[in-house]
Amino acid sequence: MSLNTHTDLRHQGSGVQMLEKAIVAGHLSEHSSIRLSREGAVGCITLHRPERLNALDVTAAQDLYLAARQYAQDETIRVIVLQGTGKVFCSGADLKYIRARGEATGNGAAPADSHHAKLQGRYGRLFAQIVGNIHRTICEFRRAPKPVIAAVDGAAAAGGLGLALSADLVVASARSTFEYAYFKTALTGAEGTTFFLPKLVGLRRALELALLNRRLTAAEAQTLGLISVVYETEGFEEQVTTLAQQLAEGPTHSYAEAKRLMTNAIGTEHLAEHLAHELAALTRAADSSNFAEGLTAFFEKRPPRFPDALE
């Protein structure tokens, strides 16, 4: 089954029902890049786009949201584990997809000196579709009346960092890294990063991590309080399984109440509103000439020359 990438999910009743039936059967569809598995009361959601560093396009982001919603609401699942395939957890929105789709919406050829201006207004719409569904996924994880574990084995950057931070527990292999990354292409920050970072490490350190784009090792991230546990890379999957099973055997309702009380204590009831502000800022940035230059420089593997930084 392929989800309609242009349909508002709020009005996608039959598609949601079909997907939920597929989830119960243990898979989404033959072509889905979101893989689902279950062992007892532990439900695992795997981002399976290793050729794109587990970055998400529109369909993958929609599938992720629908899978998260179903697992969050399924009372027979007592723990959710989010992980990525291969040596990357998630690198956020798929910039290659966004670039290709943005350019494909152009009409005719543009002169070289007007190329960036021609593409303005096309990228924001794509980010809104992808990031909007990632934001809905994050809200499902925060509302879920059960523990959510982010099992990070490899790089977590931009939206991947945000997805990881939205979990209740973040466990990482020793080879993992964590990076804000948005400013490389003149984006602002989304997927909850500007919400969770200052709450976890304080405003001063959060701005340092963002503005200087420090790439943290797993040990550094644990020291700062961004993640919960670091496991050796060898045997990481087994360690995650043991942890998830331990939680699944615990008092789920008590976990849920404690989670609700603690998250409310730090103002998480305002998360949805903050995510809306994040998305608005991100789409404005994506429709700027700065992002067009940043995206071009990213794929040309050269330093960007942002227009608003030039005299």
C-alpha cells in the first residue's frame, strides 16, 4: 500500500484504517520504508532508508506518524522502541528528495542568476509536509501512556536529533553522534530541537550546541544530559532488547502517570504550540535565498555563500 502523499491525514480515514490493519499484521506494505516488528509487549518502529541515511521523504514521514499513533494507542504494546537501519539513526528530512521535488515544480528554465529566486516558495511546502508529520509523531510519543525508547546506533542529526530527544529514554551505542546541523543549509531548527534542547541542557549550552554546531559523541551527549545510557556498539541491539523487556514487565499505568506528571512539570503541554512556531519559522527559512544557496552548496560539497552574509 502506498499512502497518498498529498492528502491531509485528518481526512484520510480509509487509508488510516488500511494502515492500522497492516500494522496489526506486522508490516506496513511491501514498499514502506517504515518497518514494524513486535516481540511480546514491545513494539519496534524502524526507519529503513539506509541509502538516504534514514532521512524521511513525505511518504516515510506520513507512515512514521501513522505507525507511532497506532503503537501509542495499542494497549497491548507496553513499550515503543524507535531505531534506524544501518549505521545511522536518522538525518531528518530528505534534502535530496526536497531538492528534486522543488526543482521539478518549476516551469521552464530559469537564467542561472535567477535560479535561487525561482525556487523560493517551493521548498517550504515540501518541508511543511515532511516536518509536519514528524511533529505529529513527536506529539504521539509524548502523549503515549507508556515508555518510548530511542535506540540510537550511529548519527542523529537535525530532525533525527529531535526525534531522539522526544523519547522518554535515549540509549546510544558508543559510536553514535549527535548534531544540530540545521544551520549548514540556513534552516532554523525544528522537530522539537528548539523545545527539548534548552530544557535538557539549559539555554546557554543549547545555543552553543546550535550556533557552533558541535558534533557530540555519545559519551559527551550523556555527560550533558541529552541521552540516558551509552552501550558498547557490539551487542547494542541485545542491550536495547533487555531494557525494553524490563520496562514491558513493569507497571505500565504507573509509568504513564509519572511520565505525564514529569512532562507537565516542564511545560510540555505547550509542545504542540511550540512545534507550530518551529514549523512556521522553518518553512520561511526554506523559502529564502539563503536556503537555496545552502542546499546547492551542500550537494556541491562546498562552503555556502549565504546572500544575507554578503556585502
